[in-house]
Amino acid sequence: MLIVDTHVHLFDPARVPYHPNATYQPKPVPIEPYAKFVVAAKLTHTVIVHPEPYQDDHRYLEYCFEHEPSRGFFRGTCLFDPIAPATPGRMQALVAKHPGRIVAVRIHAMQPLSKEPTTSGPIKDRDLRHPKMLETWEAAHFLGLAVQMHFVPAQSVRIHELGSKFPQVTVILDHLGRPGQGTAEENEGVLKLAGLPNTIMKFSGLNYFSKQQPPHADLAPLIRKYVNSFGAERMIWGGLGMDSKEFAEQSKAFESLLAFASSKDRDLIRGGNAMRLFIKL
């Protein structure tokens, strides 16, 4: 069985200190115990989502590549300021340094449209309409990277505008578009992103908006709506946990909430789609 976790954050501030602009400072989650866990859980691959505490310092991601549980096990995302003039060149340099390993550039858009976007400081909430944002998306297309959006539902209208200009770019939508942070109208805007040809919805972050403990049975109608909109071939699984207990909970939620889907479709979401998109072996 193919199982690919497409959303893991790893941290070790003793080895690589958090960036001065870190938006939060989590407890350490180092590579060493995680590498043992993935072997025990029989995960096929993992995508390390480079986290905000490190900002544009990718040294710990690179350390994880060097200490992975088996050769080629990890893929990773990168984080750069999407409106900085130097970003396309920096993306290209990182991709060239780690051929086949960097699969996406992550962009955070976590504020309502009524709030003024940031232009400096922590790499977050930049204006998706900024001209340099277009250059970053163009660079992603040139480099064969996906654009991974971490966003609140209100920003779906801006994502749609960008995605319409770059229909060839794979756009990954983190955490089911965080429906708990949007109005009914804004959440419908997230579903409309399924109309773009290369949008991928990530089945992750269930605890962010479920009002129940795992297996999050209250999300069943929502999950069915997302699968019906995007199709099983455009969904991936992420956030499978760091230990056997978390993995068991996430697996139970997956099987329960997707019980209506065929075995073939669950296999695609569980790992088949991620292998096609990210691993490409």
C-alpha cells in the first residue's frame, strides 16, 4: 500500500535556530525520531513542508535530506518572500542544489481581503495581486514546482485570479481550505477552485475546524462535498502524525470520512496522487 504524508513540519532549533522573523516558536520535532516512526509506520514517502519558524532559511530542510530514513524518501517545499525581486533566482538556486527534491513553493495568505497586505517582515500575507507575485508563479512554472497555498477562504478569489493566469501550474490547497475560517460564501469560493484544471485539495488539518474528537464524524458531509467537487484524482493526504498514536487516529479518520469512496479512490488519495505529483520515480 502506498502511503505518502504530504504535510509534515520538522524543527530542531538546537541545530538550526529559528529565524528572527519566526511567526511562532514550536517545540522541537527533530528528524531522528520521525525517521524511526516512518519506518515503523511503513510510509512510502514524506513531503516536508518547510515551516514559518525558519522563514527562508532552508538549512534544516537540507539537513533532513541528508539524514532521511532511506535514499530519496523526502521531498520538500520552500518558503521565500513571493514579492521579493530576488525570489525567482533563489528558488532556481535551491532547486538546482537539490535536483528533484523541491516540489513546491508555499505562500501564506491568512488575512481577510479588507486588511492591508504586508510588504515586509515575516513572509506572510503578501498581496496576491502584486506584480512580483506573478513573477514568482512564472518561476514556479519554469522550475516545475507547484504553488502550495496556505490560506483563509476569503483569499480563494485571489487564488482563482492567479490560477486562471497560470492554468498549467499545479496549485495545492492546504487543509481543505480551512473552512472553519470562512463564511458560507467564502467556502463556496474554495470549491470553485476545483474549476481550475490543476488544483489539488489536501485532506489535512481536520482538527482545525472539526468540533469533535477524531475521527471527526461531523466533517463527513463536508468531505463528501470536497471529493465530489475535486474528484479523488485531485486530492492528497497530509498531516499523518509524528508517532503511532497520531498515525492511528489520522488513519481511522481517513477511512471513516472516506468510507463512501471506492477502494481505488482511497488509494489515490492515500498515496497514488502524491506519487504522481511529487515523487515521479
